[in-house]
Amino acid sequence: MEFLTTTTKIPPIPTDDYVGFTFFVGCMAMMAASVFFFLIMSSYDRKWKTSILVSGLITFIAAVHYWYMRDYWYSHGSSPTFFRYVDWILTVPLMCVEFYLILKVAGAKKSLMWKLIILSVIMLITGYFGEAVFREQAWLWGLISGVAYFAIVYEIWFGEAKKLALRAGGAVLSAHKMLCWFVLVGWAIYPLGYMAGTPGWYEGIFGGLPMDVIYNIGDAINKIGFGLVVFNLAVSASE
């Protein structure tokens, strides 16, 4: 019996294709980060082991999606919006779970975790509606997404999460503050990508920006950065 096999060849990255380059580099960076997190996970106390595991899962899930999105970019020549949001709907709630995991030492309850997860899901779903479904009302869906984002910011900077971090003090408080800065500054990169890729009053300001490059850089900084903050917490607490 004769078996026929076919393979799809992905062309090499052109030197002037900055979008494809950031997809490739993002994939490799997040895959390397996930290997690092998985390998060092067993070196620390059980209370930090789960946090490091989640960090590894975040970067691993992102690396798999980035590998696929790079192929999609070369095959279709357009932004892989749907698959990007599939990645975010899995990884962003896990990033919110990190707050709960590091604050468990101060008595954090699962209600805090679910509050952050629900807000993140609302932020992402409404963002997807504006970017891919109801593009003519992108400004409205972006506004709703922004409200959910600022609700997360308020909760971690001034709400229950902040009180728990103050109660824990020490390395936990420092890690919490660093994660808060990632959410406030690092996550603020994404609205730029959103406005660069959707129609609205802001088109004249952000319309010429490379949407995918902004998203790719933001993902690498935030997802790897979150994991490194958790890793530093485990190191500091162990010492």
C-alpha cells in the first residue's frame, strides 16, 4: 500500500517583515521562558510552586499560539485576530490567578480570584466584539472593555488585593506592587494596538501604527514579566 504525505513549507522570514519577525521572536522567547519556569518549579516551597507552574503555563500556551499565528500570518497575510483572542482568553485570566496565588499567604479568598477572572473575561470578550464583530461600533466596545480593565486596576491597586498585600508585607507586597505596575503600564500597550486596528475617532492618531507588532511586544513583556516577578518572589521568600 502506498502512502502519500504532503507537507506545507513555511517560507523564511523576509528581512523587512517586522510582523512575522515579532511573531517568531515572541514564540521563541515565551517557549524559553516556559521551559525555565517548569525546570525551576520544584526548587521552591509548595506555596510558590503553583504560582511558578501557572507562569510556565501562561508562556507555554502563548508560545503554541504564536507558532500557529506566525503560520497564519504567512498563509493569509492578515492579522490572526481570532486566534490571538483565543490565546488571551486562556492566558489573561491565568495572569489574574497569579494575584490570588501570591496573596493566599495573607488569607486571600477564591472570591477575589473569580472577581478578577470575570472582569478579565468581560474585558476580552468586549474587546473582541469591537475588533472583529462590530467594527463600526469599535469605540463603544473598546470603552466597555476599558471599564472592565480599570475595574481590575482599582481592585489590585486600592481594593481587597491591596489590603491583603499590605497585610502580607515583605516580598509578597513587593511582588504585588510589581504585578500592579505590569497591569497599569504593561497592559496599557494593548489599547494602542486596539486603536491601531479598528475604525474610530482615533484613526488619525493611531491608524498608522503596526497593530500586530504592538500586540506581540506587549505579550512578550507582560507574560514573561509576570512569571519573572513570581520567580523573584519565590527566590526572596526562600532566602
